[in-house]
Amino acid sequence: MAGVWRAYIGLGANLGDARLTLKTALAALAELPDTRLVASSSLYRSAPIESSGPDYVNAVAALDTALGPHALLAALQSIEQAHGRERPYRNAPRTLDLDLLLHGDTRLDTPTLTLPHPRLHERAFVLRPLAEIAPALVLPGRGAVSALLPAVADQAVEPCPPV
């Protein structure tokens, strides 16, 4: 793949069989054109933020992709749709949420996509799994993932027990 970027995707679900949904979503990420699934974190459980509903199951995946940021976002939204994602209101419970967290060194702020993800550094449910697969990763303008973890230590995120 020429022109390949390392992209990080946040995965989350809190409706239906969330664990199974994340596993099938990871398989779908691995099947994207011009893309290779490089790593995926363990599954983590967290309470909803600024919302209600069941706890979330979260993970982070690393991809090497030749897809540009908007093309990758469209592919992620297609995977969400295939899993029954609806957007009735902001922070609604969801069958699947795929967030494009980082796309190489891309900095972008459009009506449909902001990179890096604007709340990435504030969310333990993203930072903990991201630190598992890329602890030395530096977030543009924020610092190393591992150095950001103490600031979100008060957010309850725990590994999902094995099934």
C-alpha cells in the first residue's frame, strides 16, 4: 500500500451483545480495502458519560491504511450502519460506535471530522486501551498517551473479565 497512514479507531457499544459486536466490528475493520488491522486492545467496561443506559464495552484498534481520513470515516460509518447504529440524539446508547481518533499526523477540523479526535485526551475509556497497544504514542499537542492517563484516573474503566 503506497501512502499508508497509521490510524487509531475507538470502538464502543452498550446495546445488545456488545462484546460480540466489537469482535465482529474488528473483523470488519480487518476487511477494509487497502487496510491492515495491526493491533487491537483488550475489551474494557465503562459507565456512559453524559448519557444513560448500560455500561459500554470499549476497545481501540490500530490500522495501517491507504484510505484518506474522509474515506476511512465513511467506511467506519458503513460498518456502524451494518450493526444497526442509529443516532436519535447526542450520546444516545448505541449498538456500535466507531470513532476515528487519529489518522497519521493529520490535523483536520471540518463539519464532519475533527482530527485528532477532540476529546481523545479526556476519556479513560479511550486512553486505557490505546495505552495498551501504543503506550509511547504521542498525541499532537497533548503528549504521550501514558503521560495523559493520570489525568483521567478518576474515570472508572476496568478490563472485561474473560468469557
